[in-house]
Amino acid sequence: MKATSGGETPYQLPSDIVEFRDLAKRIVREKILPLEQQYLRHPGHAYGIRETTNLRAVFGPQIVDDLIKISRETGLWYLMVPGQYGGLGLSMLAQVVILEQFMYTAVPFPFANVPNVLYSCTGSQVDRFLKPVIEGEKFASFAQTEPNAGSDPGGMMQTRAVKDGDHWVINGTKMWISGAAESDIIMVQAVTDPEKRQRGGITMFLVDRHNPGVHIEEPGLMTWLGPKSAQYVVRFENCRVPEGDVVGEVGKGFTLGQLWLTIHDRLLRGPYALGKMQRALDMSIEWAKQRVTFGKPIAERQAIQWKLVDMFVDIQALRPMTYEIAARADTGEDVRAEAGLVKLCASEWGARCLDTAIQVHAAMGESLELPLTLFYRLLRHAQIGGGTSEIQRILIARKLLKSL
Ligand SMILES: Cc1cc2nc3c(=O)[nH]c(=O)nc-3n(C[C@H](O)[C@H](O)[C@H](O)COP(=O)(O)OP(=O)(O)OC[C@H]3O[C@@H](n4cnc5c(N)ncnc54)[C@H](O)[C@@H]3O)c2cc1C
């Protein structure tokens, strides 16, 4: 049995996935890990904004341009982009396996970060919104949450859009919107039919961040996620949006938002956590072997060995679960509840795994020069952002009870 598995599964992965996975692993080990210390020590790294801006703040342009070059030359830039838009057209399973490798480090690797909502763009929207986001020229933020609408956005959303000629006029306040201030496009959900609400009465709009009706409060709300978190309050005041900037159909914006959450904020939390958990285990094993107390390395103490085993158990359970559900999504199965299961386990097991790693490292575990506390904060946050653990349990229970 090998503890530092780095992505093996009980079943054989197709060889093209293994090839990409190994390429990603090599890039992380050779190009990114050597940059990690500088990243962690820098007060400017941020959570919730586009990777390239974040990286430029820390490393300056040269290193970032080199990383972008690697990303583009290997095709990894297009990792999550469908074939019809010039992407690699990889399966969800492949994306999950490859992403896991990049999540082994705190330094974000630059690739196209496309909210899947934008794949519903049609006509001129494709050139105005989708393509620039794929190429990294524009960045989109997602605005669903409001001061009184978090877990129950469908029932509690107050932001309204009312038709006025060939425009919609949006009024309302969104809160906790990651990266809003530096985004170019805000994907906003607003109520267009208060009777129907989430069942045909919520619409998604693509709003230019510089629209005079958009007001973003500076500075952003501070959370414990990083030295510079980037969550914003966004007010829409008589914000006029051309009717052509509705994405998807009028009234179907809630379903589109769920699509974004199912993949980005739920299924992809699997690899997001797995990379960090594997790193925490690898670091803990190494540390336990070299740290001596009372005449022996702590690795020889059963209390420490059991901690390592507990971390290993969580990883070994989460990895095949994530891969299986990704493979089921590839067959077209509706995996909304299962993606919620991945998110639930990835965030809860992930945070406890990092908590254990910090305990094994003790004072060194608290050091901000190691990635452990940052990983812990990100995984603890994952129990809240994108739908809380309680909401995932509600989704899973609903499916369980339905199948009885
Ligand atoms: C760092 C950060 C980044 C974020 N980024 C974005 C973003 O980019 N875009 C965006 O739209 N939103 C964003 N959010 C908002 C996030 O999605 C919400 O915070 C989250 O959905 C929970 O909503 P809430 O905080 O209002 O909790 P509430 O809905 O107020 O819930 C409070 C507590 O009650 C529990 N609860 C609620 N209903 C039930 C129930 N029926 N049964 C049992 N328990 C229940 C919840 O699980 C939670 O524990 C972000 C939040 C943070 C902290």
C-alpha cells in the first residue's frame, strides 16, 4: 500500500487521462512548488479573484507570463473548455483527476476559468462574453446571495428586474460576491416573476461591471480566507440591461445558477480538497519521521500514526467517490445530489484532515510559511460557500427519501 498515491484509484484510468495527470504533476513539482514560499509569505495574495491578477500581485509579470506560456503550450489552459470552443473537450472525470494535481499547492495555476453558465450564451453573446472569458481577457463574477437570501435564494431573493421597452431595469443588493470589483461581467440573478420565483420567475443577466447602475462597495468584506479576501456588496440602482443580455431563457435563471453550483461549487470541490489533503498527508508523514521527542521520532508513536491513518482513510474514501460521480456526470446522469455529497465530504473531511495535519506539525503547523493553515481555511470555508453542509444534506436526504 502506497500512502503518497497522488491520484491512483482502485480501477484503471484511461491512458490519456493518466498522461495529462502526470504532466500536471510534473508542472506542479518542477515549476510551481518552488514558488510557494514566496506566495505564502506575500501579503498580497487574494482569494476569490482571477488567478492571473492574484499571481501578478505576488510574483510580478515575468513569472506569471512564464506560467501562462506553460499553460497555453500544454493545452492545460483549456482544461475545462468544451471542444466546440477550442478546448480539450475532456471528460469530467479527466478534469477532476487533472485538477487534483494542481490543488496540491497553494499557488493557483492560470487556466481558463469559465463559469459554465456562460456556455448558455447564444448569438452575439458568444463573442461579447464567452470567448473573452475563455481567453482570460475578461473575468465573470456570480451574484446570487443577498443580505437576506443565502441558503434560500429562490424563496428570499429581493433583487427585481422589470421590463422597460427593450431593456430590463434591475434594482437590489447582492452580498459576498467574490471578485465583483475586478470582474468585467457580473452574472446576476433577479426576480422577474414574483409569483413563480425559482419555478420560472428568476432570470440571469450578464451585466457589464461598468454599467452606471452598478455600485460596488469598496473595500470588500474581509473574511479569514486570506490576507486579501475579495467579497463585495454590489448594489444595482436602476441598472438598465439590454434584453439581449439575458443568458438562457427569461425565468430560467435559477436553474442555470444551479448548474453553476452543481459543477463548480460542488463536484469540483472533490479535487479541490483531494490535492490539499494529499499534500497535508505527505507533509505530515515527512514531518513525523524527522521530528524527535523523548528520544524517538514522533512517527513511532501510535497517537501520531493513528492521525496519519485517519487522514489516509478520508483521502482513500473521497477519491474514488469523486471519480465515480464525475464519471456518472459524463454519462449525462443528473448528479445534483451526488455532487452535493462530494462537496459535503470534501469540505468536512478536508477541513478535519488539515486540522489533523496542523496538530501533527504543532507550532510549525500554525506557521504561515507552510500551506496548512491556508488550506484549512479554504476547506473550512467550503462548508459554507456554494451552499452550506446543511443544504447539501437536505439535497441528499430529498433524493434518498424520493427513492424509497
Ligand atoms: C468567502 C465567501 C465567498 C462567497 N462568494 C459568493 C459569490 O461569489 N456569489 C454569491 O452569490 N455568494 C457568495 N457567497 C455567499 C454564500 O454562498 C452564502 O454565504 C451561503 O450560501 C450561505 O448563506 P448564508 O451565509 O446567508 O447562511 P444562512 O442561509 O443565513 O444560513 C445560516 C445557517 O443556517 C443553516 N440553514 C439554513 N437553512 C437551513 C435549513 N432549512 N435546515 C437546516 N439548516 C439550515 C445554514 O446551513 C447555516 O448553517 C460567499 C460567501 C463567502 C463567505
